[in-house]
Amino acid sequence: MPIATSRYDTPPHHFVLTDLLLQHVDTFVYEMGRQEQDLSKRAKIDFLQLTSAEWTRVGQFTDLLSYADVAQQAFSSEQGSTLHLAIPALETLHKSWSSRAERQKYIRFADPLKAAAKKLDEYYEKTTDTAAYVIAMCSSFLFSSSRL
């Protein structure tokens, strides 16, 4: 069965929460509770059922994680060095998270997003302390030029 369209504004090609997925999780929790004989335990399991507002927050959190996934993919290649993509990936992730920290929609995540952006700044600054990034940029350029 194909996955339904997203209820959330996730970037393309990423994990998408759908009504179908939500239904499966809700059904799983319901069935787990139904099988429990102890009524106090059953009540605790029933309490695990997520509300619509909680599902919205799960979707928002998934949206935010998808930006980290894109950045991580920039570092993943079986074909060659990807260090030359580090700064653009860090800049893009920093911009994505920083801008979302200012949006009302992501207000619950503002402090963690600001802390994450600060940590990205630290990594970005570390590139100025080493020649590795410059060397990677040069070798990437030389390698791509030699293919022409």
C-alpha cells in the first residue's frame, strides 16, 4: 500500500509522517493495551496513545531532523572525498535550524535549535584552525578539473 501524502511540510525525499503511519502506531498501542489483563497496566498503556497535538509535535520534530539528514548525506559518498562539502552543509543546516528557531510553529523547539546552531558554529570555527578543509577543497577542484 503506498504511503499517503504528508500532513507536515517536510522536505522531499525524507521520512514523512502520514495518516497511514499514525494509524498503525495508534492501532499498535491500542492492541497492546487490549491484551493487558491488569487494568492499572492497561490504563498506563492507554495513556501512551498520542493526541493530535502530540502527533503534530512529532511531525515538527521529524521535519527538523530531516535537515540534519540532508547535511549528513552531504558527507556520505562511496565515490570519493566529501570533506569539501562540509562548510556548505554546516551553513545550510545552521540556516535551516536558526530560521526555524524564530518561527512560532517551532517555538517548543527554539532553545534546542539555538543550542544546536551554537554547536554548529563551533564546528564551523574549527575549520579555520586547520588546513584540512582548504586542502580538501583544492584536491576536489583538481580532481574534478582532471576529469574534464
